[in-house]
Amino acid sequence: MTTTAGAHPELLDRRADYPILDRRTYLINNSLGAMHRETRRRLDDFADLWDSEGVVAWNTWFPEMMRVADLVGTVIGAAPGSTVLRANVADALASVASCFDLGGTARSKVVTTAADWPGSHYFWTEQVRRHGGELVVVPYDEGGISVSTDRIVDAIDDRTLLVSVSLVQFRTSALLDLAPVVEAAHRHGAVVVLDAYQAAGCLPVDMAAYDVDICVGGSVKFLCGGPGNGWLSVAPRLVETLRPAAVGWISHAEPFAFEWDDIRYADGIGRFAGGTPNVPAAYAAAPGYQAIVDIGIERIRERSQSLTQLLLDGALERGFDVRSPDDPNRRGGHVTIDPGNAKRVHDALIERKILVDYRPGGGIRIGPHFYNTTDECVEVLDAIAELAAS
């Protein structure tokens, strides 16, 4: 197979910022992005502040949390000051769900899909079961690659309260056609909760342009921000109307007043801040976020498409089953292939220090980022072919 450098080869100048690339063939950025070299220094900055300033460090930590949250907001097309850091998506969803009545009223239906993250499915299932609402899970289309936008739209009606969907499906990398879903939800008076975890950092997520109500995600994947860094963004037109029950002391308008009374909500997204934040996680994430902002998501998307197309075409040439969309415009940042005996092949790749992952019902997921090379993509395909034949 003839290869080129891929789109935007100048981005390879940044490989030195991700030290693991010198030690591993790292193609699993859809699961855990590589750590930026500045992360260690930023964690030292956090520790130095704690050590030298003690409790006074909060005067630096709180503004830094807001700054880092706005970096995420820039990546997902959210308005400044409308994003807050939370521990993870489950934590963010709990805060969101606590704003709504799922108690079997005339509008207590939640629409989601079989392609969404299992943890989110667990969450919505238990919420609906315990409160008496209705959960509609739109199934995969025949072939199990994607979920039809038309079927999601058809599931939305005047009884729908929330529509919770993923922009990129984690098993197959299928990209949702979001605009018709948002239009249908708003036409019926429903609120859209978009999970952009598999999208943020590798393709454009324009929350404002799509008129998305609420966006959740995390930093473990293409944002290269590491664990403990979930985020939640709420459209400014909506946020003041929401009254989350899952709150903490920092959700209060004056948290250091320590008032013993009904909560006075903080303005805007602050009401979703919850309790004491995960400050060291935000410090760790900042360099990864900043790199995405500095490069620009359009360049990253174009390089991602060129690398994933190379992987997809190469997999088909080698006779592997591909469980991701052929069209690069309908695909996220990874490709899922099944060479047969996928779990065994995956484990052998890890032993060779070629890092990918395996998902039951899908196969081997390969997720290059802007700092990966075409040679690495060919290397993994050749290794899979060798191992599958052995």
C-alpha cells in the first residue's frame, strides 16, 4: 500500500510533546490520549502552591479551574463562562438529571440509543425505573454500525423530556447527524443532552451552532487531559432556568458565606459546580487542552480523517472486517476492525508495545491522533495481519 505523510504533516513537529511516543506505538487515543510533557510540571505547580501557600492557594486554584473549563468550552464551541469541570460524565449526568422530573408525568420520556456509552445507559435506566418515567432506546441499524437519525427523530414526541445521544459512537466511530435530532427535540419541547466524549479533541463540536442545550464529556481521550476531568456545559439561554438538586457548597451564590438555608444558586454554570473540585486533575489536563486549542480543531480533523482512511482502506485490502463507516465524513476519530480472534490479536499487539484496544461485539479499535504517523498506521495493520494468520 502506498502511503503519504497524511494531511498536515507539520503537526508531527509536536510529537516531542508526548513522550510515550518514543516508547510505544501509541494508537489508542480514543481510549486514553497520550500525556503532554508539560503535565508533570503543572502537577508540580499545583503541589508547590499547596505546599507554599496552604489554604491561600484557593485564591489561585478557583480562577485556574474556571480558565481550564473555558479551554474545554473553546474546543466544544460553548459560550465563554458556560462550562464547568466535573469528575466524570456520570457525575455530570447526575447533576443534569436532578433538574428534571422523571416521575411519570405527561412529559417524562427519555430517548437514547443502543450506541451510547453503557455507563450512561445504566444511569438513565435506573433514573427512569426509580422515578416512573419511560426510556426509549433506539436500536442499531442492521449491520450494527450506526443508529439511524430518522429512527431517533421518530422516537421523539410531545412526551419526551430529554434526548440523550452521543455525537460519536464509541464502538464503531459512527458520527451522528446531529442537526435533525436537535431540531426534532426542540420542536417537541425536549432538552438535548449531547455526549461529546469521543468527539472532543478530534473533530469539531460546535455546541452553539447546533443549538445544543447541554453537553457533557471528559478528557481521557483525544483531549489528552487524563482521568478525573469530566465537564458539563449548558447553553446560556437555558442555564438560569435549571435548578439542580444534586448540588454542593460551590453551587451556592456565596459558598464562603456558609448559609444554613435553602440554596441560593450561583449565577449561570456555577450552580452545576457541585462540591470541592478536583484541582490537581485540572492542572494535569491544561497542557493537553491548550495544545488542541493552539493547533485548531479543523487541522486535527483533517489529519484524523487522512489517518483513519488509511487504516480503513488498509484493513479492507488485508481482508479484515471493518465495523466503522466507510465515509470519512460519517466517521469519528477511530476505526474498528475485526481480523478474527480479535481479543487474542489485541493481547499480542500489547505485548509488542503496539497500543490499541478491544471491545466485545466490535473488535480492535485503532485511534490515531494528530501526532501519529502513517508508518505507525501501516505497522499496526501489518502486525494484525501477521498475528491473525498465526
